[in-house]
Amino acid sequence: MDAIAAEAKVSKQTVYSHFGAKDALFEAIIEGKCADLIRPVFEPLDPGQDPVTALKDIAKHFISVVLDSSSTALFRVIVAESGRFPELAEAFYRAGPQTAVKNLAVYLKELDREGVLSISDATGSAQQFFALLRGDLYMRRLLDLAPELTDKEVNAVVDKAVCAFMIIHAPK
């Protein structure tokens, strides 16, 4: 709290009066960081854009966000502190993963409505899409067992995930 007050050039009491408590401040920090990270994942899609291209764009942004060293570092902190601060973990989940799933689900519902894909459960399909992208690679990055991916490696992961997703959800 002292460091935050000093950085903001206000008293510690001002920080407490604005946020109420440390957990509210931590939650605001997490929500802000997640918003910064997730924003490029869901830039507005062009109407009528090829869904494979759109999903690949979403996938590339998502991969670049979740596998970035600052994102994995943040995730490690959230996991480490989640036992003591469950509200921090909840704030992270709401602001990051849950928001990404909700946003993708909206797009998938539209693709289903247009008959481009067959999506009976848009939320479940959005979760599935992100799971296809993370795979084992995400675990290895979290454990610092894999280096950052090259563009070629990112494209390979994205191509496989989008291809599999399109096959799974092909119109009936």
C-alpha cells in the first residue's frame, strides 16, 4: 500500500478511502491488468469476415496474451495467492478467462445463427476453443519448461486448433 500511495503521489489513507481495503485494491489491479491483456483478443470483427480467418486472428491474439511471460507471471501470482485471497482469484477469472469465453460465445452464436457452424452450446464451445489453443504448451510455459514461441510455432498451434474446431462444429 505504501508503494502504491507513493507511486500515485497520494497518502496511504487516500488509497484506502478510494478502495476501502487491500483486497479491493488488488481486485482493481487485477481487473485492469486483465482488461489490458484481453482487449486485443477481441477487437471488433469485420462483418462477413471468413470465420476461419476470424478465429485464427482471435487465436493468435489469445496465444500471444496467455503465453506472454508477463501473463504467465501474473497467473503464477494469482494461483499462489488464491488460497489466502479467493476474491482475487474470482476477480481474475471474471475479468480474464470468463470475459474471453463470453466474448467468443457471442461470435459463435452468430456463426451458428448464420449456419456457418453448428454450435449447440456457445459457452462450452468457446471454452473448448481456448482449451485447444492452450493444450500442453500452456502448462510448459507456466512451469518455464518451454521458451516463448516463434511466429511459425504460433501459426502451427493456431492452424491445428482452428482446423479441429471447424471440424468439430461443421454444419450438420
